[in-house]
Amino acid sequence: MINTAVSTAQVHTNRIVYAAGEATAVHHRGTLRVVMVTPRYLPHMGGVEHHVHEVARRMAQLGISITVLTTEPGEQKSIVDCSDGVTIVRVPAWPKGKDYYFAPGIYRTIRRGAWDIIHIQSYHTLVAPLAMLAAFRSRTPYVVTFHGGGHTSKLRNSLRHAQWILLRPLLARADKLIAIARFEEAYYGKPLHLPPERFVLIPNGSDLPAASMAASTSTDAGTLIASVGRLERYKGHHKVITAMPYILKERPDARLWIAGTGPYEPALRDLARRLGVSEQVEIRSIPPNQRDRMADELSRVALVVLLSEFETNPIAILEALALGRPALVADTSGMSELAAQGYARAIPLHSTARQIADAIVKELGQSRQPVHLTLPSWDDTASQLLALYQDIKRSHPCAS
């Protein structure tokens, strides 16, 4: 049952609404009790949200008592849902419309719960220090996955190093720091003065459902380019749009699908209109729960492009590669790592529109068989995380 400080609650189907900060989670005796703390969760879209969803539901299938603790800006009360065997606790956050996510309910929920492991997903917001502080004060083992990424705000990007230094005392107390790409061990470890043995590498999964026969034999192949990711400026979708006039001179049948949702959509549509390529550019997202549809759509794509300023282990590219689609990426961060492994072709981050167009046209002109790579699955990711949790639990027999 759900423990709460109030005697009554408003129940609507499987949703229970509490006064702010009063919800805790479902616990099952005799099982490993894990809470994953993340700034946002489905139905909100993004790499972190997708990662948490994929591993949490697999943990639940293995009999783990798994809770996702997240925020919901604008709400006045905490809300508890259950989906795929996962308890989801959403606490209010402020300010509404901003991604700072100041959510005191994160701290209170952790302190009031009884957890074996606290897993903090993403360090970028105020959620992470609140969760780490609560874990430390409750003497509960905790791990942190950085999920490093860019941000549209140049100021926020410039403050990243200072943010790491401020978080160092709490990061240093984590039982493990989880990297999802190899470069993160030095990228974070060096400025934080943390040795490599404090890190463990557990990459994202890459699997989608098998594409339908109709999708895999679609005549769209050879003409459709996809730029996949949240619609933020730093993701680089505008760079592909700017290259489209040059691409169309060489490939008049080329079309661009920008797959995502986000605040930069009006600017992208305006750019396509000003460049006269609106008819060849489609901006359309696929709901995160429609994985079969996403597999079908990606299977029709001739080339997947990601020209983001920073990505750690980009799920969109991994999923495309798992479906045998070729990929063109910016030569930076975790995308450089994928290129070095031979999984993708990389071009300089600050390539001109003509250089981007030339690279895309060259890739479209390649005669190749679908690429079949051995990539980690989400089952692999969940299994490695579970093994880590169990190791930490064994080393803290008296915790919680």
C-alpha cells in the first residue's frame, strides 16, 4: 500500500493526488527497493526520459520494487501513478515554464522513504543536488548517471564547469558514477579530481521493435533524410535545413524529416519558409510509446543526421544504427566516439551549410547494404544496472 501522512486522498482510476511532498512509494518486502530520480519523465520526451523508462520497466519485470521520482512544474500537489509495474511519483516544481526544477518534494520523498539504492539520473538541474543531499543525510547508497548534454542557453553551458565544482562534494560521496560513454570518465573525472575507478561504463540500449515488411521495402529509401532529437537550437536541426537548398540541387527528390518536439519548432519552420524549402521539410514527432511506429519510420530513412553541439550516447543514432540505417554526426563528444568505432561518419561541428550538404549528398550516393552492428540492448543496460545495485547493496548490508 502507499504510505502517506494524510488520511484521505482523491482517487481517479490508478492516480492518487496528495498534498505537496506527502507521497512516498510502494514498497514490497524482500525485494530490492530502488528509486530513480529524474527531472522529467514520460510523457515528456527526451533522452533521459527514454532511458529511465526503458530500464525501469525492465527492472519491474525482474521483480524489483522500482519507483521513478520526478517533477511536474505547475502542479500544486504530488501525484502517484503506476505504469508497467513502475510506481511514478511526480512532485511540484518551480518556476513553471523553466527547466530549473526546484522541487523540495524530491528531498522530502527520499527522506521519508525506505530505499536500498537511490539512482540520480542527470545532474543538470536542482533535482540532482536535492536528491544527493537527501540520500547522504538518510545514509542511503546512491549512484549518479550524468547524461551529459548541451543546452540552448550559452550562459547555462558556460556555467557547467562551476556547477560540477559545486556538486563535487556530493558526487564524491556517490557509491558509483555511471558513464554512458567512455569519454565521460575523463571528461568529468579530470575536473572533479575523481579517479577512473569511481566510474562504471553502462551504455544506453539501442533496440527498437523489428520494422514491418512494408516499411523495410519502402521506396522512400534513398531520398529521405532524418534529423532526430528534441527541438532545441543546440541539437543542430537548423543546420540541416540550411543545407537543404544545396542538397536539392544535387538530389531534387530529397526530403527532410525533423523528428522531435520542443520550443525551437517555430524558428525551424520559419527558417524553412525563408529558404524556400518548406515543401521538402516536415517537422513531426512520434509519441514515445509508439515504438513500432518509430521503427517503421526510421526504416524508411536513407540517412540519419545528428549535428548537435553535445551528445553523450545519442539514443536516436543508436536506434537508427540498430535498424541498419547509416548515420552522419558532428565530430564532438560522444558522437566522435561512435565515429571512431566505425558506427557513423563524422564531420566538423562548425561545418558550413555547403559542407554539410556535400557530406549528406555523398552519404546518399553510397551504394551499401544495410549495416548490421552488435550494439547494446536495453536488456543489457538494465542487467548491468541491476548487477551494480546488487553489488552496492551487498557492500551496505545495514543501509536503510
